[in-house]
Amino acid sequence: MPKSQVRKKKVYTPPTDVRPSSVAASRKPSPRWLPVTGVALIAFGIAWLVVYYLSDTDYPVASWSYWNLAIGFGAMVASLAVFSRWR
């Protein structure tokens, strides 16, 4: 039985409109304050919630009642927004 021929594959070159541009490679890294701010917001949110629960809802601000939860979780969600800008 004759042996089949081996086909050579062409090297793929993507079209020019799909290639990553040099602009993406020249993007600057994030400033140093960005990850520090993100971690600080997470720590602040967790600390706020821990103080709120351990004080039987008397602290940090008793008159805000359940808005204290919104502040704690809001700080942690804000940290996600900060971290989304990190390169």
C-alpha cells in the first residue's frame, strides 16, 4: 500500500486589524498608591463590620443602625473598583 504524503501546514499570521498594537505594550504600570488604597479599603470595611458586630450595633455610629453594614460592604466593593484599574 502506498504511503500518504505528509502535508506541510502554513504558518498562521493574524490579520493586521487583530494583532495587538504597540500601544497596549507601552501602557504604564499602576501607581504605587493604587494597591495600597485597595488593601486599605478592604481592611477598613472589615474593621468597620467587626466593630459594628462586636459592639452589639452601638459603634461605630449607633444612629445609623443598618447603614453601618452598607458602609462596611461599600468600602469592600469600592476596593474592587480600585483593583480593577490595577495593571
